[in-house]
Amino acid sequence: MTSFQEFGLADPISRALVEENYLTPTPIQAQTIPLALNGRDIVGIAQTGTGKTAAFALPILHRLLGNRVRPQPKSCRVLVLSPTRELSGQILDSFNAYGRHVRLSSALAIGGVPMGRQVRAIMPGVEVLVATPGRLLDLVQGNALKLNQVEFFVLDEADRMLDMGFINDIRKVVAKLPKLRQTLLFSATMPKDIADLAEQMLRDPARVAVTPVSSTAERITQRVIQVDHAAKPTLLAQLLKQEKIDRALVFTRTKHGADKVVKNLAKAGIAANAIHGNKSQNHRERVLAAFRSGEIRTLVATDIAARGIDVDGISHVVNFDLPNVPETYVHRIGRTARAGAEGVAISLVAGGEEMGYLRDIERLIRVALPREDRRTPGQREAAPAAATPHRPGRPAPRPHAARPHESNSPAKGPRRHRRSGGNNGAPPSHRQEQHRAPHGGGRAEGLQGVAFLHRESRPHRQRNRNQQPS
Ligand code: AMP
């Protein structure tokens, strides 16, 4: 498929695509759109940056227009579930951009903002509703929304939903949907739990997949600096001053840690902002917009808050703290080197616990990362690092860079997953900030969130009549 014309999309949609300057369908679009136009359920393996949003939004819009009926009050015809507020907002923007000539009615149901406006937006019924699972269930339980009119259901970033502990919420949502519907599921990876879920909720799905053009590891210069714990803030400030940085994303493990880093950077004369679950949605949107526009060069984030961040031109990712789940490292560094660019990922590693995390990461990515030792001599003795004994039963990382084809492969051998608490019955706000290891042997393939589309901008923002001002 070399042009969008060949799909035979409704004229108002085609016009919007011309205006968006979409000339050629991406591989995931070329595979998905014809099948979805025929009403097939689809399981798609694709990362962000592959054009997967349009791959599901365009055929759904086309089919919606083919039978333009007024949505019933407190109902939606299209339901898209996504793991984060930011991603949900971006998906809604995409629907509104592609549907700009058809006066699409749409709404967003995300946590972190008051529910009243969302309740009012849904009240007359909307054609498209994009939601995070927790808030969606709150709306359903509060009788503000019925799911029995859903004709099209999309589950986006299913593997991240699983990582974030949303699997039970998703099952609850699916149980409320009509049996007769079209379902599209997208995921960057296909751990067993997601494959099982797909098996249960899709009807004879067509399978589509795209592989990244190159792995993240090939285009990202990764470095580890061993440092005394107390020296991390000073070192970070030094790095941010020394390195040639366009945009830097600094990761911390906790919300409190993110705020502390911002304060310390301010003392060193470096302007930075934090985003995490304690910040209001308005704050997050403002900060993200400033980061996108280049007004802010340094953003400090927790993993969960960073999940929906979709910004090109991040030249540096700095792991102020190493993540305790090795897959998270791959997600983090995949924020740089997008759209074919080069990137730098620097990890500050202090103490024995973080050395353990580093070993897990190296095992997963099958690369021994170059290390620079800036610890004070006393600390070196206290925490011997590089030469730690190899644990039996676990393959040692190879002391050279992975070959390209290998960097896509899962690490062989058993992997230990650290968990830090479940979410049983936790309210949505708690669900947002927990860190969970992937379930059931989630494998590492396809974790390299590599974008191959130029992402100078998202589809143009288009406010619709139901959207709230931000
Ligand atoms: P996604 O993977 O859906 O997050 O899309 C990545 C980026 O690519 C977004 O900024 C889209 O607007 C853009 N995009 C999607 N499809 C196309 C296309 N066929 N041509 C050009 N840009 C596209």
C-alpha cells in the first residue's frame, strides 16, 4: 500500500490526512487499515512512533461515518483505553485531527482532574471516548457512563497496562461491553498475560506486527557513572552543564526524589521542572508543552509520569536513580534517539543495591555498559562493583556490545522480577504511581521503543465541543 487513497477512506478523512501531510501509510497502517475496515478484530504488535494511533483511528472513523447515528446519552460508540493521561490526550487529539471535518463528538476520561466536567461531557453521549481504566470505571460505577453501546473498542499499549497493574480493571471493563463489537489491541510486546487476554476478548483476530528499523541500543550511547550516593546531585548538575544537551529527561524512582532533584538543580543555577503523579494535570500539560517547545531543557520525571511523554529531540536521558525493574531501563532510554536521531543515556549508580539493578539491566540488554568510576576511594572498598561474582544459573553479560540482531532478542535464562506491592483494590491515584514488574514471564522482545516517524508535531490539536478547556 503506497498511498492513503487506496484505502478508500471517506472523503473528509482523506482531506484531513492531506492537511496533516500524511502521504504514505506506515507499515503498521498498511497492514492494519484494510483489515480493520473489513471489520476484523486485530492484535497489533507495534511501539509508539510507528503510526499505530492512525492505524486504529482512521478505520474506526471511517466505519463510524458509514453509520452516523446519534450516540445515546451517557454512552460512547468508540472506547479507547490507554494507560496514561498524556497518551489518552494524544489519542484524543489524533481522533479530533483526523475527524476535524466531520464535527466529531469526543471526550477524555482521565484521572487527576475533577470528574464533574467529564460527567457533563459524556452526559449527552459522545462518539469517541478515550480513557484511562481507573477513571473509566469510576464513571461507570457512578452511573455517569454506560458501556453497553460500545461498537469499537481499542486497548492501546496493553503491555504497559499490565505493568501498571490495570489488568483487573480491563477485565471489568470488557465484561461490560457488548459481545458484538470490533476490538483492536495494540502492544509493544506480547507477554503471556496479554496473549491470554487477547484470546479471551477478541474474535478470530488478525495479527499484524512491525519491527523497529533498528534497535535503540545501536543509536544510543549508554554510559554508567559509579558515584557516591551523596555526590549524585552535584554530578548531575555538572553533567547538565558539560554535555551538549538539547533536551534532557532525568528519571528518579520517587516523586519526592524528583522534587529534590529540581531543587538541587535550581541551587546550581539550572532551571528544571518535575512531573509526577502529585502534580495537577494542568501543571503536567504546561510543563510538557514548555519542554516540547524547548522553553524548558531539563525535565525530571518518575517512570509512570514519563510513560505518556511523546517528545522528539530528547538528546539525553539521565537515570538519577536506576530502576529496579530492568525493562524500565529500556523504556527510559527509548525516550531519546527517536525518529532516527542519536541519543545519550547516562546512569548514575551508587551503592550495592543499584549495582544489582545494573547487573539485571545488562543481563536483559545483553550489553556490558561502559563504566566510569567517580566514587571516593573509601566508598570503592565499601561497595566493590564491577567485579561482582556471577550468580549461578544466570548468564553473565557479555563484555562487548550486542550484535544488532541480538539486541532485539530476549535475554535467555531465568530473570528475577522485583515487585513492590500490588494494587489490589487501590484507588486509581495509587495505581498511577506504583512500579510493578511485568507479569508472567513478560519477555524482552520488542522493548526497544524506537520511533521511525518524524515527530515534529502531533496531529494538530483541535478542540471539540465536548472537550474541556485545560
Ligand atoms: P504514533 O505511533 O501513533 O504515536 O504516531 C507517531 C507520529 O507519527 C505522530 O506524530 C503521527 O502524527 C505521525 N504519523 C502517523 N502516521 C503518519 C504517516 N502516515 N505519515 C506521517 N506521519 C505520520
